[in-house]
Amino acid sequence: MKKNYVLFLLLFALGISFTSCTKDFEDGLNYNNGNQEAGNGNGNNPAGTGVFKATVGGNAFVATSSSAIVTDNFVLIAGIRTANKDLIQITLPSNKVGTYTWANSEDDGEKFVLSYGSATDENPFISASNEVAEFFGVKDYTDTAIVIITAVDKTKKTISGTFQFTGFRDLGDDKTETKIITNGSFANIPYTENAPVEESDGFLNAKIDGVDFAENDIDVASVSSSGVYPYYSIVGVKNGGTDDSVLIGISQSYGVGTYQASSVTLNGGGEELVNVANASCILDDLLYTTESGSLTITSKTATKIEGTFNFVVSNFTTGKKKTITGSFAINTDDL
């Protein structure tokens, strides 16, 4: 290949946490396409309630956990199989019901991402247009990417639709490999809306590898996601032309005490729900997620939580590691 095709692999609060802005929908509470039955190009209708599934390379993929986030600028949807340590990620440039392909999303290519990856593989399979695949020297590749958002329910905060795509990955020595994903569907997947908090309502003081992370905005949200108990997310965002951010996740049931790193990815795999104690950060278009560490709640009342954290995070594709340390205080009475 002429150069590496780099994926900014945004994962989720499946323990692979994320950052977002508050989503303001257009007029109306529930967007859908009426009674029209949407398919994914294979004649299949969306999955059952709360199910994320597909056929990957001819084999069934049914996610252990799934989650989504809806923002002003993009939509993120992901399903992960904890036991297999693999996942499918969908990023779209809009929150509107409709059909998304490379043909109508070319101008927002950085926000149209379809990928399948595994923790055991160095590189994920990434969808691309035929022109991009040709540019990178991928042989015998045909773009099959179609994503249809069939419904976004603002009242229930769920999103549904179907998908299919073909992905490729670099094997080195100018060799590539492709994988076909078909029969994809996600139905009533819960999504998150983060609610901004005033500066006086709390703080997030974080350091990354010992260097202060000077955020401009702090968002705090109460999050409900499949596979985990309800938790609070604290997001510090650095403005000024970058998407750099730091996120801390804390299970709402935690009291005063110290808790080891915990997430669906680290501790999931069964039918039991998992508590959340984790961190993630986005730096220079790379997402780092929790590998190890701990979080300590030093004070908790009915309306406020204070504490400290020390986590090691790593990037899924590059293996690079960072240390995130710091302290926080949040008000929870309005969440």
C-alpha cells in the first residue's frame, strides 16, 4: 500500500468510553420512516429489541454489549463481543433517518467510518470507497457500504437501522486482506446525550503523562448502557481546533472507597452487568482506552461526588500507552 490507512477508532461506553456534545434534534420527538421496512441490501429487516448483529465473513456476530451516541456532528454506534474481543463500529456524519453510502458521504469521509476489528489483530478491517481502495493499492475490492437509519426515538433515546460493508486491512509488504460484513442490523440501541454542567458545579483536573490537560469545557452525564450498571461520565474537552478530550466513568452505586479499573471490555463476557471505573482520552485523533488502574471516591453525598483517579490507557490500533491521573468533583442532583 502507498501509505497506512489510519482509522480513528471511536469506541464506546461499553467500557471503551467516548466523548460527545449535547444533541439537539430537529422539531419533533421521534424520527422514523413511517411503516416502510428498510433492509440492508440483503432483504433483512432490523434485529429484535436491543440487538446488534451481523454476518462477518460468513459467521454470525451477535454483540454482547452495544451502545451509541448522537451528537450535532455525527452518530456513533458499536457492538462488541466480549468473549471474542471483537467489535463492529459505525460512524455517520448525520443524525437524520436515511441511507448513507460512500457516494453521498464523500464530503464527510472522516465521519463515515465502518469497521470490524479484534483485539488479537494488529489492524481492523475498514470500509472505503472504490476510489480510495484503488489509491491504497487494494486488489479485488468492491465497495458494498450501505447504512440505513430507520428510527431515532428521542423519548426512549434509542436508535435503529441496518448496515452492510466490505472492509480491508493492511498486512504489510503491499498486501491487503478483505472481509465482507452482511445482514447487519441494530434495533433500539440506547444512545447517550451528555448534559453540560456549569463551571461552578464541578471540576476535572487531569494530567496525561504528567502534563496538565487544560480543558475548556466540562460535561457530566448520567449514562445507561447495555452490559453495565448506570454510571456517571465526566468529560473534559479542549477547544481550539482539536478534539482532544478526557473522560472518566464512575458507577453510580459506588460509595467512598477505591475501585480497580472495570468495564465490559475488562470484566464482561457473561450475563452479569458490570460496574464502571475507567478512563479514556482522545489525543491527536487517537483514542486511548482503559488498560489498568484505579479510581478512589473520597467523598459522596446525595448531591456531590469527589475523588481521584490513576489509569493506564492504550490505543487499540497502535498499542501506544498513556497515564491519566487527577481529581474530580461533580454535582449529581440534576442528573
